Amino acid sequence: TRGSNEAWEDGYDVFVTVGDPLKNPDALVRTGAALGMEMIWEETAAAELGQCHGRSRSARQDKPVRHVHFGKICPEGWDESNAKVIRPTETAPPII
């Protein structure tokens, strides 16, 4: 439903993203190294997740909408000051 308002017409209670959008981590790490930036792939994935949640149209809903992301990377704009961030433990199984 990308670019369509049809899915949002009846409203929704929760907006969920699952997994981290990693396009090509090796290429992004090489690009980051060339630009003098470390871990650019995490920043790119965080920005894409932030954009996804920002475009969810939840601000137009009549009721509050809970936003949830299941992944290792926190969406851009989310931190302990405006969201409940629960980070997986080191012993947690990887999310695949």
C-alpha cells in the first residue's frame, strides 16, 4: 500500500515494523570508510525506519497510535526521552 491512503482510512491502533532495513551492509561500510564515517549502515537503517514511522499518518488518526519496532537498530528520532526503548541483551538470540 505504499503511497496509498486506503489502508489508513479506518484507523489503526498499532504501527509495527519488523527487522532492520539493511540494503547492503558491506557497501555502506565501505562508503562510510571513504567518507570518514564509521558504521554508516546503522545510520542509514535508522533514518529509513524513522521515515517509515514518520510517514505512517498516525498524526491524522482520531486516537493515539502505538509505534513498535522489532530490530536491533532504533528508528531515527527515538530515544529514552520520547519512547520506551528496550534493547536486547547480549545473550538474546539474533533476529533473522
